[in-house]
Amino acid sequence: MLAMAGLPMAFAAALYGLQTQVTLLPKESVLILPAAGLAGNAATQVSRLLGGRPVVGVEYASGVDRVAAHYKLPLEQVIPISSIEQSRSMSSGMMQYDVVFSSGWVNQTTAPGAWRYLAPIGRFIDCGRKNVLTRTILDTIPIHRGASYLAFDILDLKEHRPKILEDLMKTIAQLYNNRQILPLSPRTGKSTRCVQTGTYSCGYGPSGKAF
């Protein structure tokens, strides 16, 4: 039961974002931004489960080896935040990722930058409660390149689309029982109080930082 404690909301965010909202295709790349929290941990597993290629962002270069070992990823699929900007194509100036996965706890400089330089027809997942309607927050330039900005909050699903959340929970339990997803790292912290208290965010709090 303890192993299951961190699974439901984090994997619900990852599955809803990558499978339902984005419809991730095999071999598509997913950049998971640094400090995306428990949902970022889950998105790494879900990306691979769906046949995608997760690329995990970390806050410091010193964490690359540890995170690569933890997720059994090649070193080139774990990049420090300082290298995310350098991952832009020399010819187009765009980042060559099909999907970017972010949350409310991602640095407010990192997230807008990743959105602004998202590749044409790219998809940006932003989970967690935010005011995305303020014009000064959402840069519209990527939209003209066909990019999609997909923001959602699992609490809104619970309130307005409970059947979707119910189905997600059944899927998560089945995947866990089949050992297709693994318990989240204990260091990712507090995950069980979100729905009950109404304080849920995909990234949780500072103690919930994953990377």
C-alpha cells in the first residue's frame, strides 16, 4: 500500500497528458522539464510505456548520472537545464522535441522558454492549476507554427469529468499490478493529500521535486 501511495495523481496527470491529450506516438520525443515533480517522474515511465523517447531535464549537471541510472536511460537522454537552450536546432532555432511536459512547479523562466521554442506541430503539456488566460503568460507565437498548449488540472477532472479520472485510476492499478509502472522514488515526497485538501499541483511542493 505504501508503494501505491504516490502513484494515483502523478500517473493520472502523466497518462491524461501524454495518452489522452497528446496521443503520444511511438518514437516521439518527450522533454520532461526540470522540477516537474511526481508527475515528471510518472511522465518518464509513461513516455517509455507508450513507445516514446523520454528526455529528462535536471536542474544541475551533477545529477545527470544519478537520474540516468535511476531511469535506466542513456546519458544523452538526461540533460541539465543549462543545455536545454543549447538543444535548439542551428537551422530553425527550434527545439527538436515532439512534446514538452511541464507542471506548475517548473521554473517560470524555463517553462515559457521551452514553449516559445517548441518545434512546429509540437505539443506542450502544462499540468497543475494555473491562470493560462492572462495574455502576458501565454506566448502566441508557437501557435502560429501549429504548436498546441494543453493545460489541465486533475482536480478539474475530479470535479467536472469524474468518469475520466475513475477510468485513469483503474488503468493505473492495472499497470501497477502488471508491473508495467514502478513505485515513484521516495524522495519525491508528499503525494497523498492532494484531492482531499484541494492543494493538488502536478509538481507538488519543493519537497516533491523529482529532479
